[in-house]
Amino acid sequence: MPPEKRINMQIDTKENIIMENLIKGYMDFLDNNKTERRCAATVVETAIANGYRNIDDVKTLKAGDKVYYSRMGKTAILFNIGSDCICKGMNILGAHIDSPRLDVKQSPIYEDTGLVYLNTHYYGGIKKYQWVAIPLAIDGFVFLTDGTKVDVRIGDDPQDPVFTISDILPHIAQDQMKKTAAEFIEGEKLDLILGCYPAQNKADKDKADDSEPSGKDKILAILKDKYGIEEEDFASAELEVVPAGKTRYLGFDKTLVLGYGQDDRVCAYTSLIAMLESTAGTRTNCCILVDKEEIGSQGATGMDSMLLENAVAEVVFRLGLDNPELSIRRALANSYMLSSDVNAAYDPLNSSLYDKQNSSFLGKGVVFNKYTGSRGKSAASDANAEYLALVRGQLKSHDVTFQMAEMAKVDVGGGGTIAKYAAKYGMQVIDCGVSVLSMHAPWEITSTYDIEQAYLGYKAFLAIK
């Protein structure tokens, strides 16, 4: 249904109610899962509620079985076993659940002239200036040496304090304003204000009190009281600084969503729901949600690892197939995959950066991107035309609205996705996701219609026989 018809429809239909619930669920997902660990935990919890079992607890598998594979609390891979041998390939939806942010350093708290700061290191491709003078939250976990896992989440509850990074007032920022946008906020200055404890003026006191704790000590005392954390425990913490606040509808007509982390949780959520609502036919269905994409997919929880191969090996073992090594290779090589990742939406205010005829637009459906990468398709997988014809036909047969696009003009640049890491197995893979405006900003913009079409498109893809 085109967006203009859906917007003006006054009578609630079953389809409209389903889509409204999809968008509401998506917005709740963004608000409750601002880190990759929380995303993975929610995915596993939701999968269990929908009949999936931990593959570690399963000895054998057969057609119709549903299992999940999760590692290090940052990934989740779901399998619904088909009736054909897995060697004939799977239908795979793959998205990433990490997003650009600021990470807290290992020795982060310091004090300077009464202000107490939290030292950070930015993660992924950000415009540093976008992170100053806005409300920020701290979200993540601290792991103590006795095995205790401490949950830290502060800044999103209306009763919580928030944090921020200060900026220079324009009256004295003449030198700053002469610098390029990449230079005028240095990475080492992206430190959060945690509190203000000006030193006592000893001249006004009858007796100097050298035992007065410092501002840093007072902040550490608060952390000790609230969370049981010592300063040394930051060495084994994974704390992330994210925008504080809730996802909201954008615009009078509420056809847009404004929220943090939509790259790539918009595709992760729609892939997950499509997977949970689908039943495998002849081909095994798989949904893989991975970490580390924003920093190149390296690491044990990234797509450029043995993660997917190891997960498939566990499935093949429990299926009892002969020659398991060859079965794993064939299962991967014969698979179809949608790299469910976002694409840059055409920006009318910066039209010179785009090839308008080959751009994706908000509100015009899910986007196929045959190749990503940058400048001469560097770091792209470049999907085969035959495969693109197959998936186009599948979405058309299910009345899914889609568009074809690239990211920007050829010489402007671009970015890679997890597609190239899937392609190394020999499988057919193409990027297919939602258009995003203000991508990688603290608050990103998507279209509710595109979210709906992504969900419908992923369900159609999983039905390929």
C-alpha cells in the first residue's frame, strides 16, 4: 500500500493494526536495547518465547526444529530446519546490532578544577561535533572478579540524571570555528561531565580540612553505593555512552521515526520478527544478528570471523550428516542471503552528493543495493544479476514495494556491510534494507512505510523454496 493511501485511511483494518503494532514494537525495541548486548539478550529471550531452544541443549535436529546459537552475549543466530538437506542451502537474513557510540575507557574518571569527567573513546564512524551539548546516557555492564555481572543503565529513565559533553560558547570560539568539522572537536575531548565539586575556599574556613574527599572520590562513592563498583572494576567493564531519550514519531503525519541506533537495528528487528513469524519449508531458514560491523566486522563476534561457520557446524553435527566438513561448505555455498543493512536516503538539502536516479528515498519501500563499498566498488561483494532477478521476483510475487539504489555519487564515497564476509563462502548475497536519513547521527530518521516493507520483504525472502 503506497504511503499516501495509508496515511489518509481512517478505518482501521487488520493489516493496519498489524503494522501499527510492528512500528510500536520496533520503537520499544530501540528504546530498550541501545547496546549490542541488550539487543542480543532480547533476541534470545524473544526466540525462546517463540519455541526456539539453545542449540547447546539439543542433541539431534530434524525438519521443523527451531534452535538458536549465541556467543559472548553479543550475537544471536536462529535456525528453523527445513525438510531438504541443509547441504542444499539456507535462506539467511543477516543484520548487525552494534551502532556508533562512545565507549568508556578502562581508566575513565578524572577531575579538573572541580568538574569530574568520564573519559571516552568513540566507536564507529561518527561526526564528533554531533555528540556535544546533548543529553547522554550510560548503558552497559561491569564484570567483577568474583563473576558478578553488574547492570548499569542511567540517563533514560525520566527520574535519572543525564550527562553531557560541554562545548565552547560562540562568543570566544573564533579559532574553533576556523577549523574543519573533523577537527574542531577532538576525540580526546569527548568526555562526559559527571558532576561538579568545587574545592572549598580554605581562606574562608577557620581550619583547613585536608581530609575532604575530592570530587572524583565522591563520584566513585556514588558508584560504590549504587552499583558496588570500585575504580579498578572499569578495567573489565563494557559501558557505552548513548543518546538519552526515547524514540519518537517525526512529523505532523507521524510517517517518520526519529531514534538512536536505527543503523542497523531497524533491519535487525524486522529480520527477527520475519524469522519468528515464518515457518521453514524445504530450505532451512536462518537469521544472524552480529556485532562489530561499525568497526569493520573483525573480532570474535563480528561477521569476519568463524561465527557463522561454527554455528552451521553445530547444526550439521546434530543433523547427523555424513562428511560434515563438506556438508558445512555446501550449506554455506548454496545459501541465499539478504545482508539486511540500511542505505543512505536521498537528502534534498544535500542533493549534490547523490545520483538522484540511483538513490533510495524515504517512503518508497525496502532498498536493494547491488554493491556497496566506495570509489570503484572497493570493499563490495557486487551481487550476481541472476540472484537479484530471483529476489526481485520473490518480492514482486508478494506485493512488496522495493527500490534499487546506490549510496551516493561514485566519487563521493560509501561504506561496506557484512555482505562481503558472507560472499567469501560462495553464497549468493545482496544488501537489502531500509533507507536512513542522518545516518550515524545520534538521532536517525526512517520511514514507517519502509520499515513495514522491509518486514514484509524479509518474510517473502524466507519463503523461497
